[in-house]
Amino acid sequence: MFIKIGKSSPAIFLFLSSMSILSACSQDSNVDKNKNSVETIQKTVNKKPNVLVLMFDDMRFDTFSYRGGPVNTPNIDQLASESTRFDNAMTTTGLCSPSRAAFYTGRWGHKNGLDDNVELYHSRQSELSLDEGGLIKRASDAGYLVGHVGKWHLGARGTELRGAEIDLVQGHEPRERFTRQYTPTNKVPKIEGYYEDKLDKNGEKHEYYITLDGSYEDTAAYKKVVAGKKMLKQMAHDERPFFGVVSFNQPHPAYRVPEPYASMFDPKTVALPDNHLAKRVNKPLAQAGIWWPWHDVGHMTDMDWRKSRTYYYGAIAMVDRIIGELLQTAKDEGVYDDLRIVLLGDQGSMLGEHSLYDKGPYAYDELMRMPLLIKDPSLKPKTVNRQVSMLDITPTLVDWMQLADDGDEDGHTLIPLMEQGDKAEEGQPDVSLYAYEWYNGSWFGIRAVRTPEFKFVWNPGENLDEFYDLQNDPGEVTNLIKSKKYKKQISKMVQLLRGELNRVEDPAVEMLDHHAKAYL
């Protein structure tokens, strides 16, 4: 169509002006759409992942059904099938506060300043220094919505003061900093009473095993489940990426569960390991110490030991239920598919191996090893058999969340192992370092180094060290430190220990040099 335009045609002029304006608006609209699309793509590319850490207290590595253990754990097994399994993960210290301080900071106690329990009698320390912001502060500073539910054990209000959202903080620590130490005065007469057959309710020894009144929903653990679910729901509806920790006291002794978990396993028929109640021959004297009242186990009968074990197994079955409920909430809220998950224990626990209960100044595998599953939905599930450390989790989380540097990292990221499996570190020494500096104000200074074949434990507070052939004596019953047959292997392990102490700048290496001359 042709339109003749003349000076005397105002209608036509208005029509063409309108068309021009519409065209310009259309072009601007397209530019805005393109700009919005680019911004959306950029946000997707730069979106930081949501991360959930599930931490459990004194949880051994060997009880789950996916590991061939005695407890049916379908929820943990399902998570394991979607994750990288680290079947030889090691804690830093078999004690709650220092292991957790290492996890949150990524540094050994001689660097982060915390190498003992806090808030407990005779301990020198009350908190992890606020100068050590750790993962909580680093994530908050990076724009993450940070929540922490449950056990912290690194000082009063520690998560809140590091940037966790106040309405996403729920714990049992004191609200006031630097409170007086908790002293287990009431536990002493209870232990003395057990020697006189003075038992607790239901004929039980409640310092070791307890049938709780009520049901699962009445437990302190379930309160943390409820708080954890609330945290996940709130995080799912926040625009910020989230970093959430749900930390449980279970299955820490005394082993305490309601029915049906209390009677889920028959103590009369439960299988016992070869090192159960093994006599400690040629072992450091510290292993016989009573560092907490319930370490006094002379009153324990065969049935008491068996019940302690079965109640622990019942606690693991309850832990599996806990995990199932939390992960189902993540699924219901639509965040599970992209959620990165870390499941770990802070250390293991003794259930009668070497006649020991709970934990103390030693480096046995039952205490030193811990469960570790890491789910990254962008990676294929696999099993890693190389030894890794709790300290390696921290730089892995830092890489995931793109957190700012805050000093030394004593571990290394696990992402290459998650991507490639064991071959990622093929040809590198397979070695793990462990320490036990203090227990509630008592100094031990223990350092241990482990390979898949051997373990050397240096006990600088005594005149007896330990060496174990893990292939022939996985229960670590026979201390071979004086065996001439293993002289070369002992020398090599001492050198490995020296190398690890130098790597992490541990000042204990100077003393080791003096003590280790006999082995070199």
C-alpha cells in the first residue's frame, strides 16, 4: 500500500509518528528482554550451591548396612548410593571440641588455638577464639544464609557471633560466655553405686545405657529434627544460597534410646569383635586412666557390655530415621536434587574394644576412623578407599561455596577424588595424621600416623610408643614397637610422622626428633 504524504495531512503524520514510537518501544522491549535473559543466565552460572552438613557425635564407621555392619540403615544407604563414599576417613582428634574446631577452621589445634574440650571440668579453654571465624563466618561473609542447629561445643553463642541467622540457631550451649566449667560430680556416686549393685530405673546402668521414657518424638534428638526441618523450610524460600548444619549429640554415650530402639537388638546374641575386652598388654598407662567417671568400668558385667553395644546399635537405627526425615523435608521443599550434602561423625567411640568405653587418649581405629559421605549431584557416585582427613572436608566446602581465603589450610580439597576416584592421587603416599593433645586439662601430646598397612603412635608423655600391623592385626591387640622384625617398617613410619608434622608446622616435631632416635 502506498500512502501519499502531503504537508496538509496531519492525520497521516500522526499515524506515522505513532508507528515510529511503537517500533522504538518494541526495540527497547527486546533489548530489555535480552538483558534480562543474560542476567538470568549469569545468575544461574554464578549461583552458589546450597550445602547441608549432617554431623553426629561419636558415630563409628562400621555399623551401617552399606558397610556390611549390623544395623539396617536404609536412609543412610540411599544417601551413600548417591554420594562419594570415603570408606577410610579419619578424624583429627578423638575428642569433641578439638575435632569440631578442626572441621570448622580447617586447621590443627596448634594453629586454631583449640586442642581440648571446652566447658568441661579441668579444661583450660572455654571457647574457640572469635578470631577463628571458620566456615560459619566465611559463608556468612560470602552472602550465604547460614543456620546451625544442635551441638556446637566450641563456646557459648559461637555460631550466632560468627554470623549465623539468630532465628536459625538452636543449640544447648550456655548463653553466657565464659561460664564455670561443668563438673560431673553427680556421676561419681552413681559409678560407686554400680559396684554395690545399685542400679538405675529398669535395672539399667544409666551412665552406659538407658531406655528413655516415651517415644522417638519425645527425645532431645527429635527436637533437633524439628528445628532442622524448620531451618530447611525457611532456607528453601530464601533467595540467598544456604549453608546449614544440623548437629546431633546422638549416638554419644551414655547410649540412650526409647523403644523400639532399646530392644531392637538382642544382647544375648550380638556378635562381639575379636578385641572385645582384650587385655591391654604392653600398652601405655594412660589407656587405663579414668578421665571421666564412666571410664571406670570394673563393675561392668558381660551383659552390661552387650547392652551398651546393642543400645548403641539402636541409636544408629534412630540416627537413620533422623536422616531420612531431614532429607525428605529437603525433597518436599524442592531443594534436594541440587543440594550438596556432607554426612560425618566427629569421631568414633569404644564399645568394649580393649576394655575401653567412650573415648580417651589413644589412637585405635574404633575412635580414629569416622563415617564420611559427600553428595555432589553433578558427580557420579563412587567409593574412595584412600585415607582422607576431616581437615580435607573444609577446603572442599570452601571450593564449593567460593569462600574467601582465611589463612592456612592443613587439608586438601576432596573434589579430585570425588571426580576421579582413587586414581586422582595415584603414586602419592596414602597416609593420615592424628593427634590427641589434651583431655579436659590432662596433657598427652599423642601423635599417630596411619597407612593402610601400619600404624605408629608416639606417646611423648610416656616411655612406650605403639606400632601395629593392621593387615595381620586389625584389632590392634599386639603392640610390636619392640619387634626387631618390624624395625624397617617402624623407621619408615616415624619418618612419615616427621614429614606430616613438618607439613602442618607442628612444633611437636622438635621433641619427636629427640624421642625417635632409637627407631632410625
